[in-house]
Amino acid sequence: MQIKILGCSGGIGADLRTTAILVDSDILVDAGSGVGDLPMDALLKIDHIFVSHAHLDHIAFIPLLLDTVMGFREKPITVHATAEILAVLRTHVFNWKVWPDFNAIPDTNNPFLQYGEVTLGETVNIAGRKFTALPVDHVVPAVGYHIEGDHFSLVYTGDTSSCDALWAEVNRMANLKYLIIETAFSNAELELAKLSKHLCPSTLASELAKLELANFKDQPEVYITHLKPGECETIMREIVAADVGLSIEALRAGQIFNI
């Protein structure tokens, strides 16, 4: 299984794209502005979208994707998320006011958009590729995802603050190879991070200390996502200074992981 990072920035700007992850050629995990760099033939291949939460930087290109490919596909695109997240999408996005309700186009019996409800701990198997929703703690209903391949697995936290329940699940994953975790703010913005339920380097260090490294076959590689534009160097410098004893790098658009 190949996982390609289409976008991982906490904001926009020249060469910056918000969160979107492409699994093989047909599955997205979140659909921020990184989706917009895909050519038409790649957009047409996307059949499934797993959503971590309904904040705009993670879902902005779902409506645009649907509108772009609708006339060129015969089968619907499935958006997978928890009931709470799907309710937000139905009520606030696909409501005929912000965007057409593709769940009723061309009609309710043959919709172009269909919803797939997931629950925490439930594994969705798509042709042998396994996606499991993980508990996280954000200001809106949110989940992370455990993505399992034939050899290794990857955890993407989405947006989160401190969450013991997340680490209880992660510590059971003996084949975990990659951990993609957010750190949106610098330490100087600790109070803002707490208010918005994001991590900063000091709270990231506390969270990573909850990893029980003896449980894993190999030490997981840690990649930092959702860095705020203009603060990336400061945040990464503070993370390095925290010296948590793990391999930690900033996630990059275009990066590929094979699991």
C-alpha cells in the first residue's frame, strides 16, 4: 500500500497545501487543498474519502471534487466518517445553501455521494486495506485513523490535543511504522493551543512519552503535520529541543510511505 502526502500544512500560502492524504490511487484521508494538485485522471480514480473531522482545512475540496468528476463517473464516491461528522457535512455543507446535496443528485435512490458511517474501533476493509477510527480530542467531533498494510501500519492523528485513549490504542500496534501527529503552535502559544485543542512542542513531548516503545517491533518514525505557516522552523526547533528520544521530522507534501 502506498500513502502519498498531498498536503500537510496548517494554512495556505505559496506552495502550501492543507491536509490531504492519498492511499494508492483510490482513497483519500481528508481532502484539504492538496487534492487540487491532482490531475483529472487521478481525481476520477477516487472512490472513498475518510474524514477525520469537518473543519474546512480538512474537507474544503470534497465539494469541489464531487462537482468536478460527477459527469464522468458512474458509481458514487463514499465519504466515511462518524455519525457526528457526517451530520455536520449534511447540515452545514451539502445543504443546497453552501453546496448542492450530492446525496440527492441525481436522486435519493441513485446518489452521487453516499455516506459510510464508522464508529471508534471499527475497521473498514477496502480490498485488503484496513482503516480504523481512533479516539482523539479536538474542539469538534474528530477521529484519527490507523491504516494497516500488508507489512506495516501508519497512524494519522488528525487534529488533537492530549488524549490517553489514543495512546492506549496505538500501544497495541506492534507493526506501527509511521506516526503522523499534529503540532499546530509554538510553545509561546500554549494557551491558544489548549483553547483550540491542538498540540504545541511541550504538549507533544508529553504525548509522545505515552508511547510504550517496547511494544513495537521497531521504533516508530514520527512526522509532524499541521504546522502553522510562518512558525514551522520555530515549532520544529522547539520539538528538537524537547529531545524525546524518537526520530522526528516535519511532514512534507509529496512524501510517500509504503506499508
